[in-house]
Amino acid sequence: MVFAHAWPPRVAAVSSPRVAIVAASVCPPKRTPALRVAGASRSTAPARLLKREDYLAVRRGEKRRGRLFLVEVLDRGDRAPPRVGYTVTRKVGNAVVRNRVRRRLKEAVRVHAATDMAAGHDYVIVGREDVLTAPFAQLAEELGRRIRVKRRDPGSDAK
């Protein structure tokens, strides 16, 4: 009977002395904390919408249209942290283009618009192709403005 290893041998251990020491060690290597840049604030992204049912529920909510994207907003009626989802249709382009649009939108939300989101709301941002050509500052400003907009009361326009 021939016995084989339950795991593949570590080939990388031969390539450098540091890797060989880490590979031979039983203890995991110590992690050094990352250096923080002075004056840089650590912003956190809101929670993500992950289920199809959540996306479909937000479609019933308010729609805020813009040149760069469409923002759909749903008030869940609770005080939980806001959640956000991103959608980019195939009309925008191939997978590479769609992922670039999605990454720009995610970063704009993380850096600028996350603080503008109201608790107890779900947001779905539907990206358009113009997101790629717009300057990032304009994208972030437009996103913040669309998220902050409050729906007017139909009775408030009466004179």
C-alpha cells in the first residue's frame, strides 16, 4: 500500500530563506500594523444588499434619476444601519466595463456618500456608462446629492 501526503508539499519554501523559515515554523508569522497616514479618516462602507428579494423590494421605493446613475431608495421603517446594493446592466458594456463602473460607485459611496445615507433605508444604485468618463469629484458630489434629496410632500405644493 502506498501512502501519499494529505497536502501538497510547499514548493515556495525553496525559493527564499524567509519563506522557508515561515513554512517550517509551526506558529503563524507576526503581522505588523499598517501605517496610518496623518489626517486620513477611515470611512466605512454601509452594509450590502445581497439577496435578490432585497433588490426587488427596493424597486418598489422612490426613484431618483440622474445623468450618471439611478438611485432607488426604500424606507424599511426601522432604525437599522443603511444598506446599499449596486447594479450595472449589460447594456453598459462587457464584464470589465461593468466592474469598473461598479468599483467607482462603491468607492464614491465609501468615501463620500456613506455619511449621507439615512438609517433604516435601503439604496440600490444603478450605474450608467457615463460614470467612467465623469470626474470622480463630480461623481461623488452627484451621488451625495441624490442620496440626500428628500421627497416633497404632495400637499406642500398647494397654495
